[in-house]
Amino acid sequence: MSAGITDNDTHRTVRHTGLDVEVAGVSKRFGGALALDNVSVTLKAGTVHALVGENGAGKSTLGKIVSGVLTPDDGEVRLNGAPVALHSPREGLAHGIVTIAQELAIVPGLSVEENVFLGITANRAGFVRRRESRRRFNELAEQVGFRLTPGAMAGSLRTADQQKVEIMRALSRNAAVLIMDEPTGALSGDEAEALYEVIRSLASNGQSVVLISHFLSEVLALSDTITTLRDGRLISTVAAKDATESSLIEGMLGRSLGAAFPEKQPADPDATTVLSIDHLYAPQVSDASLTVHAGEIVGIAGLVGSGRSELARAIFRDAKVTKGVVLLEGQELKGHSPHTSIQRGLSFIPESRKEMGLLVGRSVKENITLSRLDKVSRFGWISKSRERAVVSGLMTRVKVKAANMKVPASSLSGGNQQKLLFARIAMCEPAILIADEPTRGVDVGSKRAIYDMLVELAQTGMGIIVISSDLEEVLGISHRIMVMRLGRIVADLRGEQMNQQSVLEAAFSQPTVIEGEV
């Protein structure tokens, strides 16, 4: 890799050699919760070492201790056999350890290029060497196969492109140890494959990659060694060649998972239409029409950038609709805000739970009751007893694991944060739910729990739209599949038509443009 950490006075590139990392008897507590319990593992230079486990198993906590974000309560970290005490990510970076965090940390007001080289910008006498910076950016972008406009504001990018910025930033440091926490969660298939080649190249050059991923097929294909964690404890460390998806799942859960998806219940062909969209136009959406019936799960598939999320936001009135009609239970949805949509019986789970779904600094109970405070209020005042009873019941129903309902949402694992959104939906009791990437960043056990919730909600008569980049997920839970390309719905697949080949053929097809369309 040509890019590295640059000394701003001398422009000297600091390169890190191979580094063995030993985590020895490490424990970490958060309040009364034990996140890691006497964990020992060795991360060898020149290898890809995967960490797998359910949300809350301790994977990300272990990665943060290695990189200096967190300090252990017990035990120690050794670099090439020498004990070190890392108290910040900067100290970790000084030793050649860099992290691509699961939660995006871009600076929205800076350009893509400025975000990639944040803190290591090439300069001379206090002035940024823009030509040198652009050259390094182009080299790095070519290496990883990402197409990003260097001058674009990072805050204006889609979630998938912001993830690419994070990856390029980490790679620009040319670290000895690269910790990747869910690096491909927002990438398309081709982009993920390009990153896989980069990971293999890093390992072959003597660098160490720590891969934290919920995609077990990805883990098995890329890793040399796999460590399984459960409830903060080390379950096993094995060579990847000796592992299978089934053995990893059993280690993660303490039991076999069974089927990945719940048994698909047939939709009622005579069910009433709860949502009808007729010739809808909005930013990145052109002439979209579809219907959803009570108790039906409709999947929306398509490539990244096909307009899936934009369609969801337009229906929910979180984006401006320029033309077309949305009928909710037979009545036109005329509002111009999400608040009106919620009042009318339309709910939305966005693809980014941190940025658009949750108030992460507020409590679990506040996040659940946020959209329907009227259900726990009397004469404009919240009834504490009513609130506790309602929230407790919903947490039990959707299986949210939290110390109590007063802890902040930020203290929960990714899967439990996602379940909070479903608890809110259950409280709203909408006629229609739109779920955009409902299982992104959650483990296999939590995925199955979310699928079960979607099926349960559909069986109550709720109409559901599921948008997902995971084709198996769309095929596994949907009664019908709509395929989008370039902002248009290009296929409506049913029955035996619902297979991987048909979806991919439609996703790559060229839609027909009708003369005179706007």
C-alpha cells in the first residue's frame, strides 16, 4: 500500500512492521455487567483472525481494548510479547493499530478526501499539499475499487458510501493491525469482493486483520483463525478450515439455530389492500406503483443506489413527493411530514438506527414510547406506572436485553437497539410497516428473532414492506418481491418466480423509458 501515516513536518511516511497482539486474561465491566470475562487470544501477524458471536458477546469490546479505545479492568495486552497500556486510539495508532468502527464516525462538514486523511494530511509549512493529497486519494481509491468523489461533502453521502470513507481512512494509515468491525455491512456484492481482495493482500504483506462480522460465509472464506465469544467468555479458537457455519452458530448460541427463517405462512388472497402507491415520483424514484395487502410481507430488492430507501422515505413523507398518489387503507395520504404518516397508521424503521431511528443518549423507555406518548399519558402528563407497565410488556414481547428500562439506548448491543425500534412499532400498531435493512449489523440469533417478529406482526393483519440488500433475507420472508433499478420498479415476482436468478436478472435489466415521462 502506498499511503501511510505522514509526519507533517518532514513528510516522512511511517510504516509499521508485522505485529503479534496477545490479549491475556482480559476482563471488562460496564457498571454491573461483565462484558469480557478472562479472555485470552493471540492475533498473529500476517493472518486474518475473525471474532464471531451474538450481539453483546464482547467482540467489539475486545476490539476496542486492542485498539486503545477501552482499557481492561483485569489482564493485559502485549505487542510482540511486551506488555503495553493503551489509553486512547491515538496511542493505539502510534503502535500501528487502526480500527474501522461499526458505527460511522465521519465529519459531515468535511469533504470525502479530508475525511480519509483526517489528522494525517500532507502539508508544508502549515499549508495543505492538495496535489499530493489528491494523488494519494486516487491511488487508495483505485486500490480498493471504490468510486467516490473526493470533493463531495461526506455528510451528503449515502450510508454505504460513508462506510467506504471509513474503510479508506483506516487503510490510509498503513497500520500493522487493522480491526474491521462489520466492514461490508453496507457494501454491494462487488464492493465487498473488492474489499476481500484488499484484506487478503494486507495479510499476505504481513499485516494482521481482525475481522468482526455477522456474515459467517464471509468469515469462513477470509479467515485463517476464528475465535468465538459468548456472553463475554471465550468459547473456542479454531483454524477456519476446521469450522463450518453450523459449528460456529452452535458455539455462538450454545445450541443449534435450526432454520434460518420461520416457516412462511401463505398470504390471504382476499385480504384488503392497506397500501396502494400509484405512479409515485420523488428524488431518485420514478413512476413507482405497488400494493400491499393486510398480512402480506412485500420485499423490495435491488442494487445499492437502485432507489429502494428513497422509495421508502417518499412513502413515509420523509422526502418530497413531486407526483403520484399514496392511499393508506383507501384514503389518500396527503400529509407532508413523517408525523402525519405515523398518525395515519404508517411506521418506518430506517436503515441507520443511530442516525435516523434512535435517540441513543435517551433511555430505553423513552425510545420505545417516543412516537405514542398519548398511550402512557393522561391529561398531558405521563403516567409513570402506565409507562413502566407498557414498556416492560413490550421489552418482554420483542426480547430486548437491557439492565433496566432506564439505561440509555447507547448501552445496548446493535441487535437489542434494533429490537427497540420493533418495540416502538408494536406500540404504534400501524396498518403498514416499512422496514429498511431491518437486520443490518445484528447476529444470526437476533436476525431470526427479528424475522419472527415480522411474521408475527404480519399475522396480526399488518402490511409490511421489507427492504434489504441481503437477497436470501428477501427471498426467505417475503410473499412477493418487487425489484428496483434506477429508481423504477422493474419486476413484481410471485410464487415460483421468486428465486435468486430472477431477482438478479431484473436488478440488472434495463427499464423501459416511456417517452414524455418526467
